[in-house]
Amino acid sequence: MRLDKYLKVSRLIKRRTVANDACDAGRVMVNGKVAKASCDVKVGDRIDIEFGNKAVSVEVTMIADTTKKEDAKEMFKYL
């Protein structure tokens, strides 16, 4: 699954366009490397996101094309 779509489906970032912009600005890293929005995300990957002065690190635990709001939390775990 594309990185920008995963960030939106998992609700780490609200909108896909915002996720795309964050990737283009170099604020999203996958497994320690700056990632483009088209980067493939797999189970077990580590995603680091910088939001201004705050940083979030998560590990991908599940991939799904669509999820309910309650189930989105199961797609990743915080590190």
C-alpha cells in the first residue's frame, strides 16, 4: 500500500493530500530513510513523522484498504 494512503487510512494524518505534502517536505521517514508518498508500506515497517516540534514513531502491524474509526488504532503501535 502507498505510504500516503496508509497514513490516511490509519488516521495518523487526517487527509491524503496533507500526508502527500508531509512526504514531499521530507517529514516522513520509513525504516530510517526519507520516504516519498508512493513508497510501499509493509507490515513491520517503522514510520517516523515530524509534526513541527513533535515527533511520532510507529510500527505497522496491519494493512487494510479501509477501516472503521475504532479499528484504525489496530493498524499500528506506538514506539
